[in-house]
Amino acid sequence: MKPVRMSYKLLRYSGLPFLFREVLFRKGVRIIMFHDPGPEAMDRILEYLKERYTIITLDDFLSGRPTPPKALIITLDDGHKGNAALVPVFREHGVRPTIFLCAGLLDTKRHYWFLHEPVHGRAESLKSLPNKERLSQLASMGFDPEKEYEDRHALNAEEIRMMKEVVDLGSHGLLHPCLPTCTDQEAWNEIVASKELLEQHHGIRVNTFAFPNGDYCARDLDLVREAGYIAALTVDYGFNEPGTDPFRLKRLSVDDSGDLDALSVKVSGVWTLFRVVMGKQRISRLVNKVAQVPEHGSASTRAQGI
Ligand SMILES: [Zn+2]
């Protein structure tokens, strides 16, 4: 068993997820983030979560009405075409998630830059570059953000029409750059123009925004307010409560795999807290020590998408 998976199992049965869920953060509202889980994984995930948490909608929380104990909100980022296959699962479980769409990819055959084949695996090093430099490096790898490729990455208009009955939709920008790397005009396009495109061209009611990669700066917070959104979601660590700034809602990134050990540890907030408190390097050393494998053998703890 890989060291990280072994750590999930040890932590799951350590009692910490139970302590976080039932005692320490019983009143907190957890928002969790997936990307492109398959229907079988999502079925397993929802079965697990419904036994332990009360799943509410993002709108429920934003309405200001009192939330139940152990409230949990499900979100999915990017608008991957695979999300359409989740509709029967959400319907069967009576769960209404929010999916954040990249408006510039919706109903096109454009590719997510970080999943395009020559780029995939090298995205991490490109994320923090100034946007112009990132685009220039992507071009040198043969990637064109506006090209219509053979295969489709994102949901199309027909799928969105079908999904609107079962899911809520928000904006994840146009083409998924990390906003703090953008110029003012680029950030305006991502935040303001994406809302207009979704509402006017696709007829989607949009009042929430999810920052790509969870990254934002003071300018981006001003833009989401000015654009008329009522809330924005980050990947800042923690749990939400009625007084939480609605433009900096906290979220926990969760694996798409449906591995219940990882799910238990991540949704409870235990894993991220460990990472925040201990730092990635130290946790990697700890994981390897527990598993008694050489340090260079550690598996990645990164989320599967951005
Ligand atoms: Zn994303």
C-alpha cells in the first residue's frame, strides 16, 4: 500500500475525523470540492457522506437561514464533460451540488490548459507565472486556448440544459488562469465577462464564483463584488459559519477517486489541518517514516485537479 494511502487509513481509524465532525466542528459548514469523479465513485461518496453529514445546498447557506449541525455543501469545479453522467446519482440521492463552469470552454471543444496532453503533469510549474508568460510557454508546447480540438473536455449546452434541474451553476472564469497572475483587464474578463457570457448566452442564473486554483488577491475580491456575485469560494482552509465573509468562503479539496479512507480524512478537515500546521515537507517525512520507505518514494498529496 502506498504511504499516503496508509496514512489515510491510519488517520481514518484514529478517531480524529469523528472528533472533528461530531465535536470540534459540529456547527461548522463544510464546503467540499471535486472535479471529475465518475458516477460509481460519486455514488459511494454520497452514501458515505449522507450517513455522517447533512448535505445542504450553497443557496441554503447563503440564504442566511439557520444551518443544521454537520452541514456539508458539495461543489465541483471546471465543468468537465464527465459531470453529466453524475445527474442520475445526484437525483437518486436527492443531493443538489453547485458546479462552477469555465464559461470560455462551455459548449466548445477547447481544452483545459492543465489537462491538454503535452502540458498535463507540468501544470504546477506554470500556474504561478505571469499570465502572458504562461500563455507564451503553453504556445511553445503547441497549446492554443481558443482552438477547437478533436475531443471535448467541457460540458456542452445540451448537457447544461438537462443538468439545470438537478444542479446549481456558478462561474469559474473563462479560461482558468490563476487570477493574481492576470492584468486588470484579464481579471475583469475572467470575473465579469464570464458571468455575462453564462447569463446572456447560455441563460444560466449565476450568482456565485469559484476562484480558479483557489487563488485571489484584493483586486479580485473587489471585482467579484462589483460584478454582482453574492459569494465567492476559495480553497482557504477551514469551516464556514454565518459570520464568514461570503466572498472568501472556505473549501476543502477532496479526491475524485471515492477512496473512503481519503474521503473521511479530507472531508473532516483533519488532512488539511495537518498540512497547514506541519507543512508539506514535514508531513511527507512523517508519512514516509510511518511507512518506512525512503523519502524520495513519497506519493503526491496534491488534489487531482485545479
Ligand atoms: Zn478549476
